[in-house]
Amino acid sequence: MTDTIIAQSTPNGESALALVRINGPLCAKIAEDALALPHPTPRKCYLRDFRSTTSNEILDQVTAVFFAKGKSFTGDETLEITCHGNSLIVERILQDLLARGCRIANPGEFSRRAFMSGNIDLTQAESIAEIISARSDAELKIANSNLRGSLSNTFISLQDSILEVQALLEASLDFPEEEIEEESRKSIIERIDSIVCRMKHFIENSHKKKHLSHALKVLLIGPPNAGKSTLFNTMLGHQRALVSEAPGTTRDYLSQEIQLGDYRIELIDCAGIRTSENKTESLGVTNSIALIEEAVLVLFVIDGTLPYPTDFHEIVCPKLEEVNTIVVENKKDLPKHDDEFSYPEHSELLSICAHEPDDVVTLCKSIETHFAETFPFDPSQDVIVNARHSNLLSKAACSLMSVTNLLNSNEGIEIVLHELNHCRSHIDEIIGTKTNEDVLDLLFNKFCIGK
Ligand SMILES: Nc1nc2c(ncn2[C@@H]2O[C@H](COP(=O)(O)OP(=O)(O)OP(=O)(O)O)[C@@H](O)[C@H]2O)c(=O)[nH]1
Ligand SMILES: [Mg+2]
């Protein structure tokens, strides 16, 4: 018989209310004994005293909602009790429920039960964890859409396409003595190529998910005194970094997270880049340059009133080849220097005054537009898979490429079908129709308790 599991689903500590979730066959009995609710109407909210099983003392005045078997998130009977948000009360209620035969739920056990009952598939279970941990609107929008099944639909559609290929191959099994006609072999291979193409596109997209799960690193790089720290402060809206007219003010880089539209950004103010005799300054320069590799966008800040510094150009530009760059010509409130020079390759050039909030808003809009193009998160436009999906998709794509090779070398249909089944099993594993306990343990253990 299934255990009845319990957990506090709200954070610990002082709060207006706290939610205790109970799931399993003891729910009806607990409703009757602890709450004097012998036949609760499902999904109706009751105001009741919660009485202790040992002393009959009232532990708290609570509200309770009962969900019938087959009509709850987990598929099992569920009782949700909302008490006052004092950890002493929650603890007394949990202790009482333990005395009534329940046990504390493992992390993610409610969601695991929902998965086991078929209420959600594995990609939806993952999206629940992602909704809870999301720290930007972009992550939240993706996770919400995945919970509603957009990822599941994508993988089901891939699975359907593979099944169509399988059906075509199986049809030729009826005539084992005949080889597959050249025409149909070609058309099957074309179908396979197009499925592999879709898979590769999703695999390439998965790095976007990785970036979006962390803050997107935006680096302010430029020669000393260009106004990087001034711009950093205006973007943050407060005086975080020291600003001075002396070049070489910033040594240790400074970083702070900000929200820019739908994106969470880690803005980093670096040391001014130049060759210096001063050891500490040189160290700051080396550390700042090392950050370029991790950046998803570089704001290349130049003092527009001065000649473009060649030592800066030589040190920094070779490092910028792989990273997106916006050139920011600062100090536009002062007369511009009219030297001839060419900046490194960049997606945009903006002239601003770092003291001017309106100019900085324009720059922030450019950054947002840039991210909207690089990291589109509208799941109706594009599907963004996570690392687990990408790993399994790579295996599935490998299997499909083997299928093509087998077909090209005129191998027997049974062998080809065997490889195709192999491919399908990887997609099954993504959705969760074929999983083992280890995979489930790994996945659900990352959840918080009570979910
Ligand atoms: N007129 C004008 N002055 C600016 C502007 N932006 C910055 N400054 C001034 O330029 C000087 C240097 O600014 P910082 O922000 O410290 O420059 P930085 O690039 O961080 O310099 P380092 O930390 O030394 O690399 C300060 O005196 C700022 O007030 C601007 O847009 N217009
Ligand atoms: Mg500075």
C-alpha cells in the first residue's frame, strides 16, 4: 500500500500562512479525525480546528481542501491544510501527522507521484522545478510554456516522424526477398535527414538555456578613464563604483545583477585596459581580460573625445572575435575627436553621455534587443531544451545517422529497424515513457521538499 506523505510546501519561518500537504490513502481519515470532516466535498475549502491525536488539544485554526483520488495533482487522495505561518505550529501539525501514520516526503516526491500516475510527463516535471527556481522573466516564460506541454509536443512530434520512417521500412518487410526500391530508399533517407536536422537545431539551442539559467554576463571593457564606472553606476541607478578623473581607478572588477526587461544580467565593471608598469594595475587588467571569455556581450566603452588608444586595441581586440560587441562612444557631451580608426567588429555603435540617464536607457534597450535576438525565449517561435534533453537528442541523432549508413550499405531491414528502435528509446527517455529509477532519483532529488 502507498505511504501517506507529508511536507510543508511553503518556506520555513514566520509568515502569514503556511501550507502543509498530505498525500496518500490516510487523507480521508485525517480529515475525519483531526478536522472533524467525515465526508469532505472535494475541492471545497473548510475552516476547521486541527486537533491533536494524543491530547485532543486544538493545534491551530486552519483551512483545509480535500482532493479525491484521480482528481489531484499526484493522482492520489490529497489534503492541503493551511495553518498560521509559525514554524512551531507547523512542527506540531507535522508531528501529529507522523503520529497518525504518515511519513515526511522526499524532495520532489509529490511531483514524482504525479509523473508515476501519468498526470505529467518528465519534461513537465522538470518545468515545475524550473518554474520554482526561475530568476528571470525569460526563464519563467519558457518553464511555463513547457509545463503546458510545448516541449512534450515537440518530442512527441519527433517521435511520430521516426515512427513514420519505421512504418515505411516495416512495409517493405512484407517482401523480404525484394530490396527496397532506390526511390523509396532515397525518400526515407531524406526524411531521416530532416529529423536529424531538427534534432541538431534543438541541441544547438540548448546552450541558450544554460545561459538563461545563470545571469547573462555583460562586460564593460575600455581604456582607462573612458567612463566605464560612470556608466556602470548609471545603469545600476546608484553610486556603486568609484569614479575619478585619474585613469586607472578601477582595479578589482565589480559586478552586480540587474534585471533588463525579461533578462537577468550580471553587469561587470572592469579595470581600464592599458599596458602599465604598476603590478597591481597589470593584475587587474589581466583579470578583466580573462572575463571576456565568459561574457555573452561586451560593451566596448571608448572616450569619444580622445584618439583611439592603440595599446588598448592591440590587447583587447584579438579576444573579441568570438563575442558579441556593442561599441559605446562615451562623453558625447564634449567635442568629438575626429581621428580615422576602425573599431573591432561590432553589432552596433552608440554615442552616449554616461551621466545622462536617457542615453543609458537607450543603451539598455539595445542590450535587450540584442538578447531578444540571441536568446529568443518565446517558445512558440523556438524550442529551448535543457542539458538532459540535449544529451539524449545527441544519442538519438547518432542512431538516426547510423540508420542512414545502414540503408546506404544495403543492410537487412531487421538491423535497420533495430537501430531505429534504439533511437526511439532515447526520445522515450526524454519524455519519461522509458526511464529507470536512477534517472528518476537524480531528477526528482533536485526538487524542493513539498513539491
Ligand atoms: N563629460 C563627461 N565626463 C564623463 C562621462 N563619463 C565619465 N566621465 C568622467 O570621466 C572620468 C572617468 O570616469 P570613470 O567612470 O572613472 O572612468 P573609468 O572608465 O571607469 O576609468 P578607470 O576605472 O580608470 O578605467 C570621470 O571624471 C567622469 O566623471 C561623460 O559621458 N561625459
Ligand atoms: Mg572605473
